[in-house]
Amino acid sequence: MTTLRQLRYFAAVAQTGSATRAAALLNVSQPSISAAIRELEADFGQTLFFRRQAQGLELTPFGTEKVRESREILARVDAMSHRDGKGPRNRLVLGYFATLGPTWVPGIAAHLGARLPDTELDLRESDLEGIARFLAAGVIDCALSYDVGLPPETDRAVLTDLSPQAILPAGHPLAASEAVSLAELAACDFILIDLPLSREFLMVPFWQRGLSPRVRLKTRSIEMARRMVAAGLGVSLLVTPADGEDAAHNRLIVHRPLRDEMPSQRLVFAHVSAPPPNPALTAVAVAIRDYFAIGAAGR
């Protein structure tokens, strides 16, 4: 007989992609997690996860269906346990694209905490491919992401449009210009954001013009890229605006628009619609749209 404990362990493995990480998340032993998954697979008569060496656990199509059902059951149980008015009544998992985190997620979390005190927010950071995969699998309820590579069934609310900007060391010769070209950037040492789909978005406009940027360093962190630029290690091209940098750091970097036409990126709140409607998800969607609409995001 399937138990709530098994479902919680299953949902944690789906969220983390690893029995070891799920055990750490829930503060239980890894063998107990693995045993629960084996028991569920025996009960269901089907495999829940693909076991990929060195890549962790990935939900099978059947596992994707079952994790949705499991999370719905757990959400209902959690809601029932809070009907005494103590603690949050709703729990949502918000995924966010890693480069967006420092700029927007703290403010969004504070805004939701003040506006929706009955909603407990869990955060899950990932790259764009991960966000799409987690949405499709039901590992996350909603996401703050660029409108790139999302599942076809995803509902999107556009929060803002962002244009790529050149990021230059303050003492760089190009910093004296009001705008720079992709050709000028390609001739410099280049710092590349090396994340799936992000790197392609940034590099394709160069390639379309027959340009090959002189990539000196790669990083998966937007803050690391900015600090590399501040240290004079190269120039970069970024979409996500800066936030939370100290005054000394700001003085070491300049931002310049591009002379070349380059597509903007739509920043969206995304979720996969599934009956019945989730009132908590609807409330979070409205609150996040309002956060951007009233300018509280500070952009």
C-alpha cells in the first residue's frame, strides 16, 4: 500500500534528481529513499526513473505522470494540516533561471511573503533546459524564465522585455563610445555565459554576421562574468540587468547598448495549466505580474 512517506520521498527525488540529494533535503538516510522508490515501482508495476550513470535520476513518462499526482496529493494533505489557521496553507515550488535570481528573486519572494502570507514558497534554481524539463515533469509549479525552450503547453505571462547590452571594463577603449557593435566585441577577449540555450542566444548573432568572438573565459554565473569584466579580463554580452552590486564594483563596469539589431528576450512567468485550477498558483501569478507592473522590480 502506498504511503505519504513514499510519496514525499518520490517527490523529493524528482525535485533533486538524486536519491542522495533527496535524503539531504529531507534529513533522512539515502537507503530509505532508495527503498521507497523501489517499493513504489513494485506497487505500480512500472519504472519511475531512468538511471543514468553520472547523470542521476530522470523521470520516465510514467514517472512524470505519477509525480504530478503525488504532488497534488501531498498539497491537499498539507492544506488539510494547516486548516487550524497556523502556518501557511499553500505551498508552491517556483523555479527560476539562474541568471535571473540575484536581480529579481529576493524582491519577488519578499513581495509574495507580504501579499500572500498563507503561501509557502520553495525555490528551485536551474538553467533554461532544466526549467523546461521541471515544468513538463511537474517538479516545479511555475517559473521565472526567459521565453526560450519552454514546453508547448506552457502558459506564459510576459513580465518585461530585455535587450542585450555590452558589459565593458570602465577603462576599456570601447567604454568611451555611446554604443558598440558586435564586430567590436568580437575583436576583444570575451567572457561567455556558458549555460544551455543562453550561450546559443548570445553567440548566434555573432555567427550570423560571420564573426567569431575570442572567448577567453567561460562561466555559468552572471555575477562571476561581471566580476571578470570588472577585473579587466574581457568584455561580455548580457541580457539580465545588474542588481545589488556595491558602488566600487559599479565604478569598474560600464554598460553600453548595441548598434546592431538583436532580438530582445521576453521575461515570463510560466506554468503548465492542469485541471482543476490552482487558486494559490493564480494568486502568485497575479502578485508577480503586479510586482513588475507597478515598478517594484526596480527596472
